[in-house]
Amino acid sequence: MGAGRLAASPAADTVRRMAKRRASPPRPAPGELRMLQDLVETRVGATGTDQLATPTQVAAWLAGHALIPTDLELTAEDRARFAAFRDALRALVAAGRRPDAKLVERFNRA
């Protein structure tokens, strides 16, 4: 067995399957959940690209999902509140089925 290769075993097969799943793009969420998935995906990684970095970008995203009129102008405060909501939603999604109370409270405050 060469360096860096996993031996053939049930555990190694599981690790390979998990790595392959992580490498593939997420499946689209069903129905109206797709909009929430789109929102969560507007920020890539903890310190990565933010597709909602400006009020204009937030307004375009919201209008593109038919949530606000296309001519509505948002403020920096609007952008900050929407980003806080998005980030709280991302944290809840990352926590899985049993988020702790602090995450739920953070989401409710957003």
C-alpha cells in the first residue's frame, strides 16, 4: 500500500464515500426550501465570498426571488440585518437537527 492510500476495509470505504459526497455539489432543496438554500449559499465559507456584501446586492437577491419590488433601495442597516438573518440561518443549518438554545435565540433575534 502506497503512502496516503487507505487500506481496503469497511471503514476506509466509508471514508471514501464521505469524501466523495463532500466533493459533490449539494442537491437542490425541494420546493420553497430552495430559496432558503439559495440564501445560505450566498456566503461561501466562514471567511469566503459574500454575494450579499452591499445593499444593492441584497436588493437584487430579494427582488430576484420576488420578495421586494425591483425599484426598492435598501440601506446599509437593511443589508446588515439581512446578512445577520442569513448567517443565523447558516448556523442553524450547520447545527443539524438539534441546534443548541443559543443558536435558536440568535436566529430569532435576527
